[in-house]
Amino acid sequence: MKPQLRYFLIIVFACALTWAGNYQVIDDSLIYARYIRNALQGHGLVYNIGEHVNALTSPLYCYLLLAVAKVFGGKVLLASHIIFVATWLCACFTAERLIRFAGVLVAAYGYFYIVQGMETSLFLFMLAMLVCLSNAYILRASWKIHIPVFASDYERDYTQMDNWLQQHAPEGARIATPETGFIGWQLPNNYIIDTIGLTSPENAAHIAHREPGRWLAEDHADYVVVHQPAWPYETVVENAPEYIHLPVQFGRVTLYARAGLQR
């Protein structure tokens, strides 16, 4: 097969699978997005305004996303998709240059399309370039093409919870959730508490000291998003008299509210 046709297949796979993913993003990518949005609005690289907590895993990707979002008028999600497509195509083209059909197979591997908005594609491009420059051979193992289901129930559950909170939660309500990307992106004016500690490091310390339920007493959340069945550190919410279980459940997530809170 001619090289031009192989590169064309890479473009076809990349465009088709990106479209099939319907621009889905994972929770961690929206943590990046909230940081960048706050920075563009003049608050600095912070998750919750006024709190200097670094939950970013790649400074290089962070500043690249900040620059591209600035160029595109503050459209952070658009910027993340542009970076993904550009770096992913470059990574696949570089892999194809190293070994015939390697880039085609990588482009057809569905996992990478569900981590849009993360540094994964940039990292793979840099890794492929490093191998290319060092004249080494990679991708020796046999490959298995696997295309996952993009519109996962998990993401659907949190999207529906986002919508409910946007419609019913008072502005400024404190919301505790283990998935701060989904909730935090859709509710930019609310204080978001990370119950597992990525953007709220004091809660990570509680887990490390085997006090997983301590966060509830200290964070004073108005709403708490809980899994069904509850994760071990979430059971404290079920047993807390100051919280009531709302008749709100979307798939595997449900909601508790502080007793007396106007809903």
C-alpha cells in the first residue's frame, strides 16, 4: 500500500472516531478546563477562586491550552479539541513514519479518543518524536483494534446531575462531589469540594490518615453527590442527620442536601 493511502487512512480513522465520540470529554479534562477558564478571567491558575491548589498533571499541556484558548477567544473546550486533533494526527503520522501501518493501527485504537482534553495525545506525539529522532524502533508488539463505547452511562449520569444542579441549586451553593470536572465546569460560580482530594488536598490528607468521613464535618457542603451504591467514604453522608436524601438519582449517582436548604 502506498504511503499516501496509509496517511489518508489515518486521517479517516481520526476524523471518524473523533466524530463518533461526539466530542466527549472525561472528568479530568474539565478540571483542566476550569483552571484555564479562571486564568483567562484574571483569577490565576486556580480551581476555586482564591485557593491556590495545583491539581494539574502537565504544566506543558496547561500552558499550551492556555495559549490556544487565548487565541480562540477564551473557548477552552474548542482549544482542547484543536490541540487533540493536531497532536494526535502528528503522533500517528510519526508512528507511521517509523513502522508501516503502525500509525494506522494507533489511529484506529479507540481508547485515545475518550481522553480528549488531556495531555495524552501531546505526550504520545513527543514520545514518537523522541523515538524517531533517536532512530529507534517502537510498536513491536502485536496490536488489537478496540473501539469502546464513547457515550458511557457514567458520563450521562453526571451530565444529568449537572443539569439538575444548574436548575435547582442556589447560586453560590457549596457542592461536594468526587468528580469535580463534570460538576465544576458546568457550575463555574459555585464552590466545588473534591471529596477525594485532587482539588481539595485537605480531603486527600483525611483519606491518608484513615479518616475518610472527616471531610463532611469540615467542608460544610450544601449538596453532596454520592454514588449508588455509596463508596466507602461516602457512607458517612447516608448516616448524617443533617443531610436528607433528595429524590434525585441519575443512573449510578444520587444527591443529598443539607436539611433546611431551600430547593
